[in-house]
Amino acid sequence: MLGLSELAILLIVVVVFLGAKKLPDLARSAGKAARILKSETKAMKSEAKTSGTSAADPRSPSPQVIRVRPGDTTTVRPGGGTDGGPARS
């Protein structure tokens, strides 16, 4: 955790690099970002409540696992290659 002296030094460095004129704009932008993040979080929580499940809900279906065996071809690309490289002959 930062102490009072470290915060003071950090504030001085920020003022020197950004200038006192840009600090209000920076604080305004940080406030907007925090409000947007808060509203999106609230929207996600309300959406999870209305859908009846959440990401941490153990009753939600597990993701489908696709297993690939040696020799399986997922896509064939022009030139006969499957890895996007030049075709081998």
C-alpha cells in the first residue's frame, strides 16, 4: 500500500508530466470511465438475474469440448495446405 509520502511524490510527478491544465480533463475522463464501468456491471448483474443463471452457477451447462485426433482435417485451404503455409509436394 502506498503511504502519504509516496502519494505526494506521485502527485508531483503527474503534475510535472501532464501539467496542471490537463488534470481536470484527466479526472473528468476517469470519472466517466468509472460511471460507464459501474453501469455496465449493474446491467450485467440484472441481465443475469432475469435469465435465471449466472456464470458462476454450477447448474449452467458446461462448454462443449471439441477433441481433435491426429490426422483430422479441420479446414482445407487452397494449395492443399492446412496450416496456411505453402503447399508441400
